[in-house]
Amino acid sequence: MELISRQRIKELYADKRYQSYFDVGLFFVLIFSFHLLYNFWNYKLDYWPIKGTVDKLFVWASALLFDQSTWVLDHIFRMDFFTKDQTIGFLNNEGTYSFVTVAPECTSLKQWMHWLFLMLIFPGPWKHKAWYIPLGLVIIEFANVVRIVGICLFLVHYPHDFALAHDGIFKIMFYVVIFLMWAIWNDRFHHTKTVISTGAKRNREISDN
């Protein structure tokens, strides 16, 4: 069977009926590719050649996340809790204590790198990437604070379901946030540029005629 030519792929992509399939496919390819690259860098190379810098970033980011999360629990939810190092302890509805530790692995660093990798490669105008990428980093950090706070509030009522909250509900939420930010970019900036460029080309062709 003959492979689909590059020209045919371009024609399919230009067809609005198939554009979203190509875009979503590219999104998942980039996300999965980075996941593999990150795991290789982490588990095989141990963050070589900048392990010292990465370790310091993890420590800094986890301390930042801990401070932000405890501030929200204290000032917004008025939750009674105590802390030791970077562990949050609180009474659950069974009368026992639940604990959430904000470890370096809980930080947004991997998701920040996911976002940078995705947005630097994905097509779109650089003048908008200059502000949209930093905005995305802030939103990802905000989402992580919501994740930590959400896990604590969840454990008050369901103290035996930490895995469901940590590995299920709030981890999925994290990547849904990234997907929604990308979807807004794709719809409002990437394809807007394509439409404008196509319209300008057609206007030039009309003027030439």
C-alpha cells in the first residue's frame, strides 16, 4: 500500500473537517513524547548534566507549593491543621488524623516542562506565545495548589481514599487544565493566524487579477 504523500496530508489538514483530529493527535504525541523523554532523563540519566540545579529547583518549588497550599487552607477554608516540616496534619471525620506531605515530587516542575515543550513546538504566533506561555505556568501552579488543597479536603471526608484523590481525581484535573489551555491556544491563536493568512493571500490574488 502506498504511503500517503505529504501533499495529501496538507490537503487533509486544510480541510476543516479533519483539522481538529490532526491537532488533538499532535497534542497527545507531544505530551507522550515528553513523558518518555522526561522519564529517560530522570530514571536513566538522573537529570544529567544539571542534577544539582534540578534538585534545588525541586526543593524551592515544593516549599513554595507548601506555603501556598497552607495559606489557602488557613485563610480561605479556615481549616484546623498543624504542620511539621512540609507535612500537613488534620483531623478527619473518623476522629483520626490524616497527613499530606508536599514532597519535591509534588511540585509543578514536570508539568511546567510539559507546557514549555508543548507550546514551544506547537505552531502559533510567537508574539502571543511570549505572554501565553508564562500565563500557562502561573495557571499550572494555581492548579497544583488546588490539587493539594483538594486532596486535604477530600481526606477529611474520605480518609482511606488517598490514592483515588492523589492518583485519580486531581492528577486527571492537572492534565485537563493543560489540555484546556492548549485548546484555547489552538482555537484562538493558532487557527486565527491561519485564517488571517489565508484571507490575506486570497485578497492579494484578487488584487492581482
